[in-house]
Amino acid sequence: MTALQPRCFSGVQPTGNLHLGNYLGAVSRWVPMQDVMPTIFCVVDMHAITAGFPNATELTNATREVTAAFIAAGIDPKRSVIFNQSQVKEHAELAWIFNCVARMGWLNRMTQFKDKAGKNSENASVGLFAYPNLMAADILAYRATHVPVGDDQKQHLELTRDIAQKFNNDFAERILELGLGSPNPVPSPESPEQIYLPLPEPMIAGPAPRVMSLRDGTKKMSKSDPSDLSRINLADDADMIAKKIKKAKTDPEPLPGELEGLKGRPEAENLVAIYAALAGKTKDAIIAEFGGQPFSVFKPALAELAVERLAPLNAEMARLMADPAEIDAVLKNGAEQASAIAEPVLRDMRKIIGFLDVR
Ligand code: AQP
């Protein structure tokens, strides 16, 4: 058993092209974590089948494309573990254990299931319903302590913490008996002083933790939105980026002189947040620069900045995609490293639960 140590885990589904929301809310924020603690980044292909099986060739391609985007964005395969989830069987095994830890009532409260299943929830897959348990398994198979994600994943991370807490509490005596406990950094009357699973810290920050659709400022930018104009894909070229920003929905007013003035103007607020995140500045600084200006001035400036920031990424992704064998080699090496961390964790967990080990 290894003692708990800081470790960062996060992932993206290969359900299509990565977009600006995935980049600003998640991937770009992973890069500096590499200087702070060990990092594991996963292409969560098992999550990608929960809303229906995609075309097999498209799923394979999207898995490579998301990997290329990670690397192009600055995730260094020499410093981070990069792999696709289906190659490390501990994810599925732990997800089953967590199916038996999580309560139906907890999952019934998940808003993402309600959003994705829509009115037809009877016809949704069991996998879509149990998705958050698999996500908890993704994180806790590595006993990860830090999880940088976009704002939409907040509820799932709270559930991950609830699962970890319940497991630690239910098996508190067993964990002590087997000498597998680590000091609980936050002991309380409800939780034991020695725990096995950490309660991972959600890292939801930055000026754009929830990037909204370019067509509707009240909906999050999403890969599965039927309108391609609603999102900027990392694979879009300069002309396409400029076109999408030009066509982005706005209101007729110029930008306000104060941040407060963005209230009730979701589309304007979204574009300011995107500009701030791309420029590495605060929204206040952007309002100080562009307050009083019409969108006919702001949009071209935003398009120029977006192209400047995304064009090198786009070019690097294309270069990497030209050599799929190289991408596969990164994923293979990553899967081996990931297995080496997850296998002992699952061995401990089987012992804690009492599964008879005869091999
Ligand atoms: N609009 C967003 N703004 C900020 N962060 C976002 N993320 C997703 N959309 C936004 C963050 O990106 C990471 C990976 O997300 P995902 O691919 O696992 O799934 P998702 O959150 O369901 O993203 P999509 O684009 O909406 O995918 P589909 O349409 O396939 O469901 C996560 O950290 C997420 O928070």
C-alpha cells in the first residue's frame, strides 16, 4: 500500500471534436498542473458509449484526435500519463464496486442525466444513468486528489466525494485492520481518521469555467449540439473561427463600462469571458479595454485573438494526426503506466471488501 499523495486526474470523452469549452474549462488548465504534482489525463472512451454507440471508425479517430489535442495543448507524454480508459480494466471493475456503493437517490439527483436523457429517460441506457459512478472510478482508481474540470462536472465530483466518504466509513474498521489507512486530511465526527480513498478536490476556476454556446448564451457549449455554429472546434481553421465569432448571437447594445452591466446579457458575458480566458486576463480588464465599444469592434478583436491562440494548436494537431502510430504509442505507454498505479489500488480494495483472492 502506498500512502496518499497529491495526484491530478482528469479526462475528456472522444464524442467528437474538442471545442473551446473543453479547452478553456479543462485541458488548458491541466498544463500547469504538470509542474505541481503527478498528472494523469485520460481519453474516456467508455463514457463515449453511454449515449449510444458511435460509429466504430469515428470513435477510434476521435480517440486519437483528443489525444492529439492534449499533446498539442501542452500535455507532455514524458511528464504526464496519457491513455484511453478502455485499456485499463480497473476502471470498469471499480465502477461496478461503486455501483454498489452509490445510492439510487444520489444518482436520481444528477442534472446531467436529466439533461442528456431528456423526456425519454425510460429509453436511456443504464450506462448513462451510472455514468457518474464510472467517473468516480476513473478518479479513485488512482486515488487522485485534484480534479481540474469545467463547471458542468461539479455535481459529479461531489458525488465522487460522497462515494469515497461512504466507502471509507463503511469499511473503516477493515481499512485499519489491514493497515491500509492513510491519515484523513479532513477528519470529522462523520468520517474516520484513517481513510483509504481520498476525497478529491474539484478545481473549477478561471474566467471561463463554463463556456456557453455561441448561438444561445444560456446553454453550455457542447460537442453534441446539433449546430456547429454553436461552438469553436479546436480543429477549425482561421476562416471558420472568424466566421463563427462573426455569426455569434449578441444583443444590439455596446459593451458596458462596468462588469455589472453584463448581468442579464448572457451572450455578451460569454464573449467577454472567452476573450479574458484566451488573453489570460480578468473580465474586468477586458471591460476596461472594450467598455462602450460595439460588437462590430469587439468581435473582430476576439476573432483575431482566438485565431492567434488556436492556430498553432490546430497546426500541431494536424501534424500529430498524420502519424497515428505515434499517437498509439503514446497511449500504449500511458496505459501501461496507468495500470501500474491502478492495479495495486484495486488489489487493496478487493482485500478491504473481502473478495477471496485465490490467484
Ligand atoms: N462548455 C464548457 N465550458 C467549460 N468546460 C467545459 N467542459 C465541457 N464543456 C464545457 C469540460 O470539458 C471536460 C471534458 O468534457 P467531456 O468531454 O467529458 O464531456 P462534457 O462535459 O459532456 O462535454 P460536452 O462537450 O458537452 O460533450 P458531449 O456533448 O459529448 O456531452 C470536462 O472537464 C468538462 O467540464
